[in-house]
Amino acid sequence: MSSTAKKDLQQMIKRFETRKGDGKYDTAADAAISIAESYNDIGDPENAYKYYEDAKECLTNISEKSYKVLYNEFLAYRRSFEMFCLIEKY
């Protein structure tokens, strides 16, 4: 992973933590899914799983869910399960 990619990932993580701390759960979930996908792209299923789980946690705090939020919820649950299976495989 290049230093630029690491820096971008660190910025995304900081953005996620800020949004989650501010109670902006829909955008925090978006950020967590982006982080998880980045970790998945570099072959790090453990961290990908962690951030998919974080996205699921954020999404449970949203009472009125738009279609985008419902899609993110589906994606987070599905990908979290896939990462779990991948981790258990090794």
C-alpha cells in the first residue's frame, strides 16, 4: 500500500469517527463501508470485517431509513458475513 493510499485511508477513518461521534449515523455508515471496501481491496479481511460491523452498528441507530440507508444496511450485513467466512477459512 502506497503512502498516499495509507494517508487517504487514515483520513477516511478520521472522517468516520467524527461523523459517528456527531451522531450522523447515515454518513458514518457510508464512510465505514468505504473503509471496509478499501481494506478488502488490499486483502485485509480482518479490518474490512471490523468496519462492516461498525457500519451495521451505525445503521441500527437510524430510525427512518431511506432506500440508500437500506441498501447500505444490506451491503454491510452481506459483506460482513463474507469477510467473517473468509477469516474463518484461514
